[in-house]
Amino acid sequence: MSLLLRPWADTDATDLAAALTDPDVLSWTRLPAATEETALAWIATQHANRAAGTRYSFAVIRDGHAIANVALKLPAAEVAYWTAAPARGQGVASRALAKLTTWAFTRFGMESLALLHRAGNEASCGVARRAGYPLVSDPDGHHRHVRERPR
């Protein structure tokens, strides 16, 4: 199963809107439920963030469809992700996160990256571990995973 990471495009709006009707995505993220119109607005925001150098969001593409999102947030050096329901349980998130991590270390040369998620989201703990992000702390009801740059 091949995955491509690329910046979000307006042609992804239908896939994005479908993903953002999923109760699990909505409960674990700060994303609003989406229509195709709000999906297009979200995609435009991702392009603006990329141009500003503050957030690099990538659509995860499989078989021509956007099935997940991975993002690098700067200057915080944090990564984030979500996966559409039909793609869960297939290693998509951990593989996409590993690709994003390699890209971020190479492109920006940072020493470490952090992944934060709410405590209780055991699936995210598994994704983080499989992508090489061990759990380092549990502040304020959130798990903090950190991956160091390879030496």
C-alpha cells in the first residue's frame, strides 16, 4: 500500500469534508465538522500557514484519495495527524507520521519533534510508538511523545 504525502489541494475538498463528518476525528481534534465549502476554506488556510512557515500540512494520498492528514507545526516543532475512518487500523497514520518526521528532520534540522494527544486516546499512543515517538510525559491530561533526531 503506497502512500503519498503532498500539500492539500482544492480537489481534496470532497475527501476532506467526508473525513470531517466522522465523530472520532471531531472528538479527538479541534477541527469543525465540514462541508465542501468549509473544507475549501480549511485548505486555503493550510496554504496560508505553509506560506507563513508556521504549519506544513500534508494530505496523505492512497489510490488517488486523501485519507489522512499529517502536519508539522512551527516554531513549536510539534507534529499532528488524523486519519479518516476507512483508513484506520492499516498503519496509515504511523507510516505517514514517519515520512513527515524524516522530512522535517531533513528540511529543518531540528533536534526533536513532539506529538501531543489527549490521554485516553490509546490509538494515538500506538501510532506514536510505531512512528518512533516514545511517551515521555503526561502533562495536564495530555500525553507527550518525543522523537529525537537520529545522530
